[in-house]
Amino acid sequence: MPKASALSDAPQSNAAAIWALGVTQIIGYGTLYYSFSILAPSIAAEFEIGVEWVYGFMSLALLAGGVIAPYSGALADKHGAARVLSFGSIGATLALAICGLATDAWLFLGGVILIELASAFVLYASAFALLAQATGAKAQRSITYLTLIAGFASTIFWPLTTWLLQSIDWHQIYFLFAGMNLIICLPLHLWLTRFARTAAARPVAAVAIEPVAVADASVIFLLVVVGFSLAGFVSAAILFHLVPMLAVLGLGASGVFVATLFGPAQVASRLINLFLGKDLPAPILAVVSATMMPLAIMVLALSAPSIPGAMAFAVVFGLGSGLFSIVSGTLPLALFGKAGYGKRLGWISMGRLCLSAIAPFALSLALGAIGPKPSLWLLAAAGVVCVGVFGEIWRRTKSGTGVFTASRPA
């Protein structure tokens, strides 16, 4: 994890809040998102259904999470993101416990839907909104720090879930994960509620980032939603299937090791951006990060079952995904400003999750129907379209027909 000195340019209270959010995001993404692909085969075997139907459950759940995302964003704007995060921790605890209690596929489906509903309140969108509300002009920098810490979620929870599954069953794992959200995340989010109140009472920073609005801001926002939706589709398809897909491609047990490279690559990309790309405009960073994802998929499609090729894929995809996590928070803030930021992130999340909802199920069907390599080429094509969308946003902002940011006295 990053050294504490990396946060030295933030006030001490801000640094503590970022570290607290980092811990809760690691646990949140690890228990609610990354663990699913490891547990899915065991769940399907117990319920005597095809594993593609378990991924179909996740697709329905992602759709439900997308529908509620604008509502959770509006609540973050109105009542404070820290309160939304606390509510989300309670919801995540209950949802994971229901999954653990599930004795049939229908009850498990209900639990998974509740997991994604809770995710809309407890993951990055709400965490970014809190930083925008509490850290003022340092919000974009704070978001980068947070994604740097939270990038370890997959590195920790893919092997942790695999190891746990060797000793206990998936029901017990869900109970353990529920306990982590209740005992660790909820107290931290309650503390962040107090921190947010204290931050609100601090004097306003001397410089703030304000957007310069123009006539086609709605067009830019639509492009942002489409771009993030395509990126979410590609990312969800890969990440939900990463370990089993690598096994199908012929890597066997080495797939788990290869998958663990994804998290460190995410962190590495954020460190590089922190120290070398801090002045890079958000639209350019979006193009760079979007380009890495289809490039990585092409490497895997061309090289499998080569272990070095799979390692290169995991690293490049992780680099792109790591940068994209930053972009998902900083690009809307840079283009449109702080006002209504939570609700705007909610609408972006709605578009992203609604398209991502079909990704796990669609890729599961494609893997069975046409095989892994043709499926990878289809995902790469979707990634190329995503690059084109963010390229258009960059062109519009660069040419002066879009929305810009400018530093102005507060």
C-alpha cells in the first residue's frame, strides 16, 4: 500500500479520511464484487444449475443497482455522502447474510440483488462524493489517493476467497464477509460522518475548481455516460470471469497467480499518475486508460495459453483499469464541477451498470457458444468503440466546443 508520506500534501484529517475510505472500499469491492467469480461455480453446483445462470443472477442485480444509482447520488448531495455510506454498510451486511442463508437459487438471487442495491450506496460513487464534499479544491487529488489504496481489493480478495473456499463453504464465506462490513466498515463510515461535519465547518479554500459551461454540455455528458457504460461492460465481463476464463484458455491453476497481478498493476498506474501525470487533463487520461483495456485483451487473445502473455494482459488491463477508476471520479468533476456531483455520478453509474448488467451473463454464454478467443475479440471491439467515444470528448474539449475547467478564486 502507499506510504503515509504520499498523502503529505493533504491535511492530517483529510489523510485519515482517505485511509478510512480506502479500507472500506477494499472490503466493499472485495466482498461485494471480486469474490463472486470465485464462489459462482460452488454456488451453481449446490443449486444444480448452470454457472451461466449464476452470472445471470448477477446481471439482474447489476441492473437493479444501476436503476437505484441516481437516487443514491441524490441522497449523497442532499444528506451527505458519509451518511449514505453508513446506510450502505448496513445494507451490505444484511445482503451478504441473506446470500449466506440461501437454501435455493431464488433466495440467493434476492440476496445478490440486495448486494448490488447496497453497492450503489457504499462503493466508489458515494466515496468520491464524500471527498468532493469534504476536501474542497483537493478533491481530484484525494480521489487519486483513494483509488491508489483501494486498488488492492482484487489482490487481497481473489486469493483470500480461493483460500477460504478450501476450508469452509460459500455460505460461511458470505457470513464472514457480512461480519467484515458490519464490524469494520460501518464504524469507519460512522466516523466519516463526523469528519464530514467537521470539514463542512472549515473555511473554504482560497482556490476552487469551477467549470466553464457552454451550450453543448448535455452532449458532453451523454458522451461521458456512453463512454463509461462501454468501459463498464468490458471491465465487468473480464473481471467477473477472469480466473475461470484463464483456466479455460489453458492456464489451469496458474490463472489465480496471473489474476493477482491485476491489483498491483492498478496501484502502479495510480502511482505513476500521482507523480508523473498529475497535470494531465482528465479527458486525455480517459483516452489513455480506455486504450489499455482493448490492447490488453488483444494480447491475451493472441498469446493464450502462454503464461507470459497472460501476465502481460493482466498488467496492461490492470494499468488501464486503475487509471479508469481515477477518471470515473475526476472526469465528471473536472467537466461539470462540484454542484450536483453525487447525482451526476449516479446517472453515470446507472448507464454503466445497466450495460454492465448483461456482461457477466453475455460473456458466459459466449464462452460456451463460440469459445474464449472469439469472445475476447468481441470484447476488444467494444473497447475500441469506447476509446473512440472518449477521443471525441477530448476533441470537443480541446477544440473549445466542450466544457473546460478553470481555477478561480472561491
